[in-house]
Amino acid sequence: MSSRTTVSAISNPLRRAALPLLLLSAVSAALAFTFTLNKTSPPPNGTGLPLKWPAGTIRLRLLLGDAATLADGSSYNQSARAAALTWNAVLGSAQFQTETATGNPVADNEVNELAFGSTIYGRDFGGTTLAVTTGYSTGNERIEADIIFNTRYSWDSYRGNARFNGNTLLPDIQRVALHELGHVLGLDHPDEAGQSVPAIMNSTIDNRDQLASDDTEGAQSLYGPPGAPANDNFSNAIVLRLGNTRTLAVKGYNTNATKETGEPSHADDGGTNPKPNPGGRSVWWRWTSPAAGGVTLDTRGSYFDSLLGVYTGTSLGSLTRIASSDDINPGVVQASTVTFNATAGTTYQIAVDGFNNDDGLGADNAGITLNLTFDGELGSAPGITTHPADATVTRGGSVSFSVTATGTAPLAYQWFFGDSPIDGATSATYSLSNVTASQAGAYRVTVSNATGLVTSNTATLTVNTPAPAPAPPGGGGGGGGAPSLAFIALLAALGITRFCLSRHSGPCR
């Protein structure tokens, strides 16, 4: 395939700007995907955050045609819809919604349109460009994106390797739409940022006709994966541990997260007269300081305008705020940062939320990077010196498993049956009484402190069935014994003077 066949994206940094600008991509040090960034708002350099859609529906008007004449039996509109559904399957907080129409696309009408054209609203495609995505935005938020497919090419729809007529590409509209819809979402070309990675978002079309992992990870950095994050609620906060280093960086999402009843607002809005910003999509982490020392937390590397709050307390209703932050540089650097002095053994509750600008679309949300730096003593991570041992018990009996561990106190224990934690089993010994057959299986325990966590070897519990009780002694041959004197006395008292005992049927004689 010709390496000169490319797809491109043009993006307007400000709505109704006279001329569009091609924005530079952000390059992640660890991942190859890149984004179209806000480089202009506020002037002169913008926030540097990706341009993306708010949570909800991204409506697409398909103006490509409904005649089912393509190689795979689809129409142009159906092929574009299939590409949109492919993206929907991996996205959390945003979903494409398609509708078909007729007519010509219109620039800057706050409607996202897909159409064929010989120019891009009067501008030449140039070179061997197959399609172009245009865009409008305010601040970090996209408000319109159109895709124009170049009519210079004879378009088809098919799966598998790219096809040619001689040296001329027969472009597959579904895979090109898949690429261009990535631009609509805010992704850019990783290969043009000097990185080599398999991706539908590379600038050169090849034999790939589905999303690669890099495409999915890039889109989920902006919109999260499907479903709510595991640490949405305070009670499910993820525990942070430093290990043998004083710095820690963890990843997460607040896409599809919620704010619980009774949950505080996590930072002031930073205005002239600061007031608590309501947020609305918070997630939680939890960290216990191993010693006294200074702590710095920040959200640098996150892909949205964040709020950060740090608390002590064991429930939402008993939280005491220790520190909070909206922007590092108000309106410009929209990551958050706090510093505070930690007390040894104190557990700190950490909330990351999104700034809510009261536009009716809820709190900002995307991928999170939470960074923690500690300058105190780390203490020693737990280690297990005696692991729980296998045990055998008779059904109805009792048994205990024990572990011996070292490490900086306090040590926390959690026993597991199979892969499930056992409620209340949080000491160095776990005991069972009146054991049943259903309790046979594998047991293990985790031991943790502020520095680390270790898991024991698995101990197997075998439950034996008790031997059956011996049968009572028999009454002699013939199967029937003589009646007792007490039994005869009872019959006499009842006026019964004649009876018989027999193994045989028939009248008593």
C-alpha cells in the first residue's frame, strides 16, 4: 500500500475563529497515543489539556447515503455507523449517537456531520488525503466536529487487507471513519509524534481495520472504560502503599463516578470570592502514613480539570479536611496540588473530583494520575515468617489457621477463603467451629502496613465425615423378643389381656 495515503485532522481552537489551526499533539512518556490539545484558551498558551467532549451523547448526522451498494452489502451511512459503534464498545462516559439525513454539511453550526466533499469547506484536501476532521471548541471542551471524505476517491466498504485497483487505493470507508472518529474524540497521530506503534490512529492507512490497544487506551484516557470505577464510593477507597520508595504514581478514572449523599465538596473554586465547587464525579484513595513527615499530593498528568481533597475520618459523616486544591495556576494549570504534615499511623482519605462549571453537563472527568511524595521514614514492609499450615478436621469439629509476620506496626490482617475475603477475619489467627463440608478448601491471609502488603501461602482444609454410629444389638433369632414386664403391665391396665407378637401376617391365635 502506498505510504503516502494519509488521513488528517484540522481543529479550530476557538469557536468561530476565522482560520483553523492544526494543534500539536501531546506525547505521553509511557504510552504512544497522542491528543489534540488546548493550546490557545486562555491565551497565549491554553491549558495544555486535551480537547474532549463532556460526558454524555456525541450526536453524529450522517449525510453519506443509504444505498446498500458496497462490497460488504452495506451503505456508506451503515459503514460509518458501524465505526461509531466500534468506538462505543470501549468508551465509558461518552457515546456516539447517529442519525441519517440528506443535504450538505455546514461548518460551525454546532452539529457534527459526516459527508462527502471535493473540498474542506472551500479548502483543498491536498496530497493524497482521504478525509479530514474539522473541529470547534471552547476552552478544553469540543462543541463541533465534522468529517469530510474526499470525493476524489472511489469509496467502498470491506474488511481485511486494503484493496487496490492497480496502484490506486480503493479506500474502505468504515476503517477511515474509524480513524476520523478517533479525531472527533480528541485523538491524534502517534506516528507523527515520532512513535512507532500499531494503531488505527496512525496517519497512514494500512491493513488494520479494527482498533488496536493503543487506540483503546488513548480513548479511555479521555472517556474511561465502560462502567463505574471501583473506588467510586468512600467505602471502596483504594489503599495506597509506598513500598520501598518515597514517591508513588497511580492511575484511575472518575468517568461515570458519582457523588455520595453527605459527601463534602472537595475544593473551593478559586474565584475572587471562593466558594466550594460542587464537583460531582469523585473517586477515593486511602493512605496511612508510616511515620511523621511532609506529604505532597498532586494530579499532574490527569486529562481534566480536577479537584483534590485530603481528610481524616472513617466515614463520610466524620471527615475533617486537612488540605484541598482546585488549580495549581488558576484557569491555566488545571491540575491540583496539596502539601501537609502527616502524623505517624494516621490514615488519610484522598478524593479526586472534577471541576463543575455549572453548564448542566456535570463535573469534568477523564483519566487520573495521582502522585504522592513523602519525606519521612518508610518503615519496614511486612514479611511472613510462619505460614498457615494445612489442616484436617472431622465435620462438626474445630480448627484454626495462624500466621506469624514481621514489619513496622500496625500490621493489618485479612483472611480469604478461595478468592473471597472473610468478613471479620482480621487477626493473625482465624478459627472455625462446628465445621461443615462446605468450608473445605483453600485459605490464605494478607498482611499489610503503610509500606507494603504480603500474601501467605495457601493452606488447605480437609473435612472428613464422621464414622457412622454402631447399630444397636439385635433381639435374637426370629426377629422378635419377649415383651417386657412393664409392657405387659401396661396392657393389663388398659384391659388388654390377649396379644401376640409375630413376624407373620394373619390373625393372632
